[in-house]
Amino acid sequence: MSGGDEAGRLVRPFTLTGGRTRPSRADFTLITTVTAVDPPPERAVRPQPEHGRILRLCARPLAVAEVAAHLDLPVSVVVIMLCDLLEAGLITARPPRPVTGTPDLDLLEKVRDGLGRI
């Protein structure tokens, strides 16, 4: 990789976030599920090309970590962009469901036994 390519990769995330280094809200974890709003709100702002890529990816629910992997961008940058889209009403964010109760030991034993037979 040439020196110019490395410099471009360092500048690009900075420009995608408008220089911001922190998200405007704390809605997003690595496993928060993000989905594009369909249809988009009538008064939605026109997103940047990268925002458009996120909206296309999120036509089906995706975790924040998956979005970052598809875009080949740092999670921190993607979270800032997701905040922009959430505030514009273009996506919904669903936090992971909390685990309630105790695990089903019978099911876990069946899985263990099944794996042992492989």
C-alpha cells in the first residue's frame, strides 16, 4: 500500500463524521439491531452516500457490528453515522433483549450430547 493510500484511509473516517469523535447518543452497542424505516419519512434529509449504503444494508435488520463489517469502517465511525440516521428518523434501533430466567438445562444437555456425537 502506498503512503497516499494510508493517509486517505486515515482521513476518510474523520470526514464521514464531520470531525465528530463521539456519538450524540448512547443507543448503540455492537449487538443493537438497526433497521431502515420503510417508507422513509416525507421530510427526511438527503443522506450522504455512506448513509445511503447503511440504509440499503439495513433494509433487513442488522447488528451494528455487521454494518461496520460490511462497510469496512471502524464501529465508532458507524455509530456516529447511525446516530445521524436515527435522529433523522431514517432508522430504528432495537437494543438486545435481556436474558431472563435460568437456562433450560435439559436443552443444554441435549445440545452437548448432540455435539458429542458429531
